[in-house]
Amino acid sequence: MKPTYKRRHYFIDGKFQGQHVFNSYVLALIVIVLFVGLFSFFTSDALTIVYTKSDLQLERTPLILLKKILLIAWILLIPGGIWITLRTILVSHRMAGPLFKLEKTMDEMCQGKIGEKIYLRQKDHCKDLAEKINALNTLYAEKISDISLLAQQIEESAHGTEDPEVKLQKIEALSKNLQQSARFFTVVNDQ
């Protein structure tokens, strides 16, 4: 059964997640600036009449509406920016958490701890990679257990009290099995 975890930290990798929040906010700002620029460009040859508090104004559309557009842009940018920030933190958390677990598991494998499973939450990303690492981890654990068992059997046979010829035949058979198990692994030398 999968263990249930309740995450308490939403910033697992501050640099990774902070970069995503910043990029999302900058993207929103670029969209607003682009909108204002395109609106100004396409309405540059139009005139607008504005009647505000007994004041009648006739000017080019971009100039007269620029204050209103910028006001609306800031009204949208601040709550929208907060929403973008929270949403980006949540989405990046679904990436940073699994990446942290995958990295931690790989570190443990490098230190010789083989066979531990990676459990991810339902909405986490990188599930396919975690499943492949789990399969690799399980396979390595099985193969290494087989090799260890065969080595132990060889040692027990060598120290046994049987006839030397029987001992030798047993050791040779176990040695062949050990070699066959070890042949599963292919060592690639890049030198």
C-alpha cells in the first residue's frame, strides 16, 4: 500500500520554482504590454470623444484611452499576478517534488541502497520516469539478491564436509549460475 504524505513545503527547489513563477509573471506582463501596444497601433488613426464630469474631450483614441487601459491593466495584473504566482507554485511543486524524490532515490542507489520504491501523489508529474526507475530498482534488487545467494552457496559448498569431487562439481555448477546472473549486466567502457 502506498504511504500517504501530506506536503508541508511548497518550495522544494526555490530556484527552480522561483524561476517558473518569475517567467510566468513576466509572460503575463508581456501580454498586457503587447495588448496595449497593438491597441494603440491599430487605433492610432481614430478619434474618440470622451465626456467626463462636464468635460468634453476629442483626441486620438490611443492617447485618450491610454490612462484607462493602463488602469485596467494594473487592476488585472495585480490579482492576475497573484493568481499566476499561486498557480505556478502549485504546478511547479508537482514537478519539483517528484524530481526531488527521483534525485534522492538515485543518490541512494549510488550508495548501494537498492530496491526502494518511489511513490508519487496522484497529480504529480514524472510518473512514467518513476515507474521506470522502480522497475530498474526492483530488477537490480532481484539480480543482486540472486548473485549474493549464489556466492553464499559457493562459500558454503567450499567449506562443506563432502567429498572433494562432489564439492568441486557443486561449486562449478553454482559458479556457472553466478556467471549467468552476472552476464545480465553489460559494462560499457567509454575510455
